[in-house]
Amino acid sequence: MPLILIAGSRGKNDVGAQSHMVDKRYPQSLMRAGLESVLATGEITDISPFAGLLLAGGPDINPELYGIDDPALIHPSVSIDDERDALEWKLMRAFIRAEKPIFGICRGLQVINVYFGGTLWQDLPSEKGVNHMNVTHKIRHLPGSPINFGQDVQTVNSTHHQAVKTLGFQLVSDAENEEGFCEALHHPSLPIWAVQWHPERSSGDDIPDGQDNMLPLFKFFAAKCGVGQG
């Protein structure tokens, strides 16, 4: 079974010790698609054991990485983890050089966008008057989207206060929400895909009412990582 590296969050556990963590629904969704996974807990010097990289949700990216150098221009709602940013930048570089698949979810989409030179809205409520925290809404796949699986319109969840402002170099937007913000993207010549919503929350037997089943998205990633080949 192919092995996936998950770049997850960092924080304190129940006894106050610094820990690496990830919502269990990420590895569970990967397992349903035929993939094993491990959590990155430090610098990875050898990516040869891994068939792909999953960039999970989490805190915001440091705005310095998309050109906002003046601290006064950083929105007060922004939550930064510089160590995680640095780790994920190194992982992106390594997996791209190896031409191995990368799948971004929520923050992961934003990481991919910024890595390729794109920018973000720092705070949708104050900058655009839009709330995408803990809501369910529709997204519309754009022509040529590789992940619509025959559904041009899908109902998804959102738990984010930032979004793509300008797309990174060569990245293609695959879906938009009702306000016109990018909800999915891919790179046309590299095995990189990402979604702004949280498909791991609706890929099992307990899919929230009204949301579409997202297991096909994980199976798509799994196929790119070698499941079903050979």
C-alpha cells in the first residue's frame, strides 16, 4: 500500500507538551482510498519512501511569503507558524523535484498558491464581507476541472477565513464558490491538486447532511500515487 506523508499542525497536547498532530479523518480518508500515511514530525531528508504528500489544514501562512513585509499591514486575525511554513516549503520543493503527487487541503491550497507566487486575502470577513467559517455552500467546477467526477456543482464545507487573491504562476483554477473565490486548483504540468474545503470531513459513512461524498477525491489522489497500477 503506497505511503503518504502528511504535513499537519503543531501545538500543545493535553499535558502542555509541544506536539505534532492531525485530524484523524485525514489518515482515515487516505486509508479508505487505499493509502497508508505518516505524519511529518520534523525535517525530512529522504522522501523516497513516500508516494505523495498531503498538505493538511491549519494556521495561516506568514504574509511575508506573499510580499507583505510591513508588520503594520498584517491583519490582526492572522495566526502564523513559521516553522511549519519552512517545513512545508522544503517538502514542496522536494516532492516537486521528484515529480511526486501533492494534494493540498484548505491551508494546503493556500500553501501551494503562495509557493507558486500567488497572494491571499488575509481576512475574508473584514476585507470582502464574506464568512466561510463553519458553513456549507455550493461550488461550481470550471470547464476542464480534473476533479468534478461528473458533478459540475457540489455542496461542500468551509472552515477558513482566507482565500486566493491572485493565482500563482501557471496554476489553474478548477472551481469557484458563489462569491467567485477559487475553491480548487491544479498545476497543468506537475502532479499537484488542491481544494479549499475539507473533503476529509465528508468521505466516510457519516457525511454531514447536504454535503457531497468526497471519497472520490481521495481515490483520485490515490490513483496518482499508484493505487490500482501494476
